Amino acid sequence: MSPGLLFIFFVISIFLAIPVSTTLGISSILPRLMDPGFPASPEMVIRAMLGGVDSFPILAVPMFILSGIIMARGGISKKLFDVFTYFIGNKTAGLPIAVVLTCLFYGAISGSGPATAAAVGSMTIPLLVELGYDKIFSTALVAVAGGLGVIIPPSIPFIFYGMASGTSVGALFLAGVLPGLLIGGCLMGYAYYYCKKNGEDKEKIHANYNALRARGFIGVFRESFWALLAPVIILGSIYSGVASPTEAAVISVYYALFISLFVYKTMKFNQINKIFAEGVATYAPLLFIIAAALAFARVLTLMNVPQLIATSITSVFTTKLSVLIVINIFLLFVGMVMDTGPAILILTPILVPITNAFGINPVHFGIIMVVNLAIGFVTPPIGINLFVTSAFTGVPVMHIAKAAAPFIIMFFIALLFITFVPAISLALL
């Protein structure tokens, strides 16, 4: 079976809305079914799936997912939002900017874009609407800013990229800090422009701000302190060498449980079983996708697809600049039709040899790849953050996508800087 036919089958299956895990599984065994001489037998595919997920680094993924769920149920995002609102809540676009800052900090806890959008959006969107902000604008803001959850460390996609490329996950986490801040700054810039142009209900905003200020800085900071400390503990344990990313993920689960149960007391012991069950239900489908994606990547390697694609690209595009442009366009398209996890696991073994040949630092390319795919969180037809925010606001997905377009443009501008100014990603290494 030719790689071209396999690719056509894969694309058709995706557009027919066949589950990604099923598509990957069928695509992995299809070459052997079509050609009995092909080395990837069903038994080998199953061994590749099991061997791929039998990995210590991948244990960080379910732990960060569980930690994010606990933090969401414990109301951590509300504590973060309050402390930012205390300082800038009375400024132009202060509340929308506080939403972006909350997404940055919550992303440093959960490592997930959809989790960040859900946890922050479910709390902030009703408040923004109550204070006079347009509901569609508020929903689009959270949907796009939620994508910061996969760029600000710790990031689940960075873990996938590290697994697939052999790059240090700790280095990727460190490299994601400045790009995440740059993107956050760009989103804040458009939020400021929007509010300046369309105006705000200052009376309602100041009433809310004054009520918060009445609690005093000490009161607000005391309530928010443990939430603000979470990313410091998680990332500090990694960068200080005390813990690996996987061990830090386990620490984050215990920390989330401790502050939710004993400090904020926003969670009861009888809720723990339900939360753990939710964590399993969230991770189990993802685990099958990861396993199938790793097996499919192995099949593509046996079909010499990485070499064929590398030869095709390098024979036409001969400079680093042109290769980066082509890869960015390709990844933006992939992000529109495929979820981040399988996209990284499948494409990393194909694209990294190409970028290495042109002297592109693998850490820098990892940032480029994840930022590209993060834009896919808010671009149809997949756009998972669009569906997440639509689910609890009732705003139609396409209305959110239309309102998100200016934010996506700002995201894209940041991507250009990240791509062509490597120092943004590598300065902290």
C-alpha cells in the first residue's frame, strides 16, 4: 500500500468524523491487510501501542489532568482572578486583561488548554456579562486565552513532543515561558483596543471593584496566596532539580488536594472518588489515542514516510526561512483538523529530522509546533475550546469563532515573532 493511499484514507476518515483513535488504529493495520509482506503485523502494532504508553514521562499526563480537575473543583481560578482584579479591575479593559492573566496562571497548574478554558470561563464569563461586557466577546476571549494552557509550563503537549523527539521536557517547559507571556501580552493588547473602542459600563465595573477593594489587600492576598503558590511549587521543583516533570505532576495532585480540602475547604472528602473517576474518564480515551498514534508513527517510519516527506520538502525549499514558513502553514492546517496530542506524536518524527537538517534547535521547533497547534483550539472544525466554552454559555460555536478572529490574528502575530526570533524561546535556557 502506498503512503499516498494511506494518507487519503486517513484524511477521509477524519472528515467523516470517525473517532481519531479508531482512524489511527485502522490506519496502523491497513498496510498489512493490503500487503501481507508488510512488516507491521497486527501483533506488532499492538506491541507498539503497549510499548509506547509504557513510559515514565507519560505518567505526567494523567497526573496533570487530575490536578487540573481538582483545582477546578476547588475554585482555584476564582482566587487567581480576584487577586488580578484587585490591582487592575478599575482600569480600561482591566477585567478582560485579568481573565488572560488568570488563564496564564491556571495554565501553569493544569497544562491543558480545554481545562484552562473550562475552569476560567465557567467562573469569569458570567461575571463579565453581568458587568456589561458582550457575551460573545467574553466567550471568545476565554476560548482563545485558554490556549495559553498548553504553552505556559507545565504543558501536556510539551510532554508529548519530548517523548516523540527525545528533547528534554524540562528545557521545553522553560522555553515556553517567554512565548506564553508574549502571546498573553498580544491578547491583552487586543482586549484593551476592543474595550477602548466599544466602551465599558464603568458604573458596574467600579461597584464590583470597590466591593473587592473593601476586603483589603491582605484579605484578598491571603485567600489567593495558596493558589498563586501552586505554579511556583510545580515549576520550582522541576527547575531546581528536586523533581522530574512526572514527579512534579504527582506533587501537584497532592498539593491541589491539600489546599482544596484543608485550606480553602471548597471540597469534601466524599467528592474525591467522583473526581478520580472523572480523571480516569478524561484520560482513558486520550490514552488510547496516544497508543494508536505511537503505533501509527511506527508504521509511517516503516513505510519511509519521514524520508519521503523530508526529500520532498528539501528538494523544493532550500533555505531555513522557506522551510519554517512551509512547516508553519502545514501545522496551522493540521491544527484545524486534528487534536494536539496525536498531531504531535505523528508529525514530530517526520518534521524534526527536517528542521535538524536546517540547524533549527529542537527545543525552538517544539515551541513553534505547540503554538501552531494551540491556534487549532479555536479554529473550526475541531476547535475544542470553541465547543468547551459554547457548552456552558450557549453561544453557537461559529459565533464564538467569528468573534475570536481578531484574537487569533494577535496569536498569529506572536507566532511569527516566536518562529523567526529564536531567542524568545531559547533566552532562558
